[in-house]
Amino acid sequence: MVRTDGNYGEGIEDVYSLKRYVDLTADETSDLWLTAQKVGCELESYHRSSSLTFAIQDGLQAGQTVPHVHIHILPRKSGDFEKNDEIYDAIDVEEKALKQKLDLDKERKDRNLEEMAEEAQEYRKLFS
């Protein structure tokens, strides 16, 4: 039902492409969050972070810019933001500024489809 997708952190995306979180069934909601928990645990270890932020923007007025259900999973480190809740403002700003502020991968650049596929393959190894 779900797949991983490189985004700001990692997104768990419903493959049925439902537009809104509120449209998920109870089973789909459970699957989505159980998968997010598993992915988050692995990403926290992989990125040597100490915490995770899970975020959903459900609907246009909530800041949803991609029209499908997904969860942003952001590995966090001490001091990555002066105030922890600043991450929500950062989600809404330009991607370049967010990448610099997260400090998880300062060298990161926009990737093409081949590079994203390679990254997904690397993350798949965490779950095999």
C-alpha cells in the first residue's frame, strides 16, 4: 500500500493517490502510520539523529502543495533549529533554505530521477 519517496526527509505516500488524509480508511491510516514509524526508526539510525518530526499538511489551506496523502519524516538533531517548532515554518519556505537549515545533508543538491532511484535503493537495504 505504501512506498518511500525522498522529499525533505522521507515521505510515506499512499499509492492510491488519495488527495486528503481525511479520505483514508481506518486500515489505510493504520498502515500509513505503522509504516511511518518503521521508516522513521530506520532513518533516525541511518542519519544518526536523536529525534523525528512527522508532519502532514492536509489540504491547500494547511500548506499541502502536492495533491496526495503523504507524511514528511524529518530526522532531527540537537540545535537544528533555535526553536523546535520553527521546522514547521521551514517546511513552507523554499526547498533550498530548508536543506541548509536542516543540517542533515548540507551537500545535498536537487536530484534527477536516476539519483532518487539510487537513494531509494540505498534506503531499501535498511528494510531487507
